[in-house]
Amino acid sequence: MDQLFLDLFGQQPGGSSATIVALSALSSLLTGVALLLLARRNDLGWWVQVLAVFAGPLVTALLFGYDGLVGALPAMAVAAYGLWRFSKYPAFGRFGRAVAVRGATPASLAWGAGLTAVLTALNLGPLLWSGLVFGGGTASIWLNAFFGALITAALVGIANGFRWAWLAVAASSVGYVAVFFASAPARATLGVLVLQFGAALYGWWSWRQAPAEADAEPAETYPPHPYAE
């Protein structure tokens, strides 16, 4: 079992680093599952994303330093926002929402870039405020914070029906893989990042048109209205 853990996460089990890597991989796995559900416009995707934030950033912050809450709480707020935003769309099928797909606009790209910048700063947290990330050899720290923020900002775009957000998730996954390959990547982490990339491409393809179920006539209510003709 210890050898399996070492092969998957590149860490000996039992240490704090091993726990953080394992929680991060679990969080990324749940985010990949959430993206697959959201690609189908399924409300359950946001609940899975809430679980992803809780299992990864939130638990890590509670176990290894409350400074991490600066980045974890906004990520949880975004998942909650997505759940609320999807509830405003018409329902279809089981847990489905007829999300109105929007194209890219200069305004949407601008707020997406601005939100990514803010979330990147929050992900860095005390490392940014203390100036520690402005020294040499901190490129990977910046990139990890940026790519994590890009996924979170893209989820806001997905919540509002912007199709470009799926490509942002795909770009973030590719960037993460490039950063991890520069070090000694954990196989489990690389695997779930590939899942995220595939889910993002699937979402981008799936959102090219409205779901067929949304165009169907609404089902007759039961029991029928007594005065219906």
C-alpha cells in the first residue's frame, strides 16, 4: 500500500507534504467530475465542485495553516454562486438546466481577466503580502496560483453561460501539466489534470447549441388541472 501511494503521489505516506498532494489530487479529481456534469448542464456539478473545494483547499487550510483560507473561501463562494446562478435557468430533465450559451464579448473577457488577477493574488496570500514571491526561483509558485485562479474564474464564466470559459479551463489544465513536468510529477495529479482537460474540451463541444430537451414541449403536470380543456 505504501508503494502504491508513493507511485501515485510521489511522496512517502504519513507526512504533511504527502497529505497535501493527496488532497490536491482528490480536489482536482472532483473538479474534473464536476466539469463533466456541468458540460451536461447538470446542477449536481456545482455540488461536486463544493465538495472539491472542501476536500482540497479548505481541508488543507484547516489542517496546515489558516492562511490558506484566503484562497479557499473565494473558491467555495464561486461554487455556491454557480449553484445559485444555474437555479435561475429553466429546468429540463433530471437536474438539468437550459443554460443560455453566450459568445465571447470584450466585457466578459475583461472581467474574466480581472477576476483571475484578483484570485491569483488571493491564492498567493501571505506570500504576496510579505514579498516572498518576488524573489528568485518562485516562478512555479506564481504559475500554480495563476492556473488555479484561472479555473475558478472560468467557473464563474460557466455559471453565466460563456462558452469561452471551457477553453480557459483547458488552457489551465495544460499549463498545470507543463509546470508539473518541470519537477517530479505525481502520476495521480497528472491523471486528474488530463481528466480536467478532456472534460473542458467536452464542455466546449457540448455547449455549441442548446440541449435538445430544452426545446421540447413541457411535460403535462400531474395531477392534471381539473379545469384544463
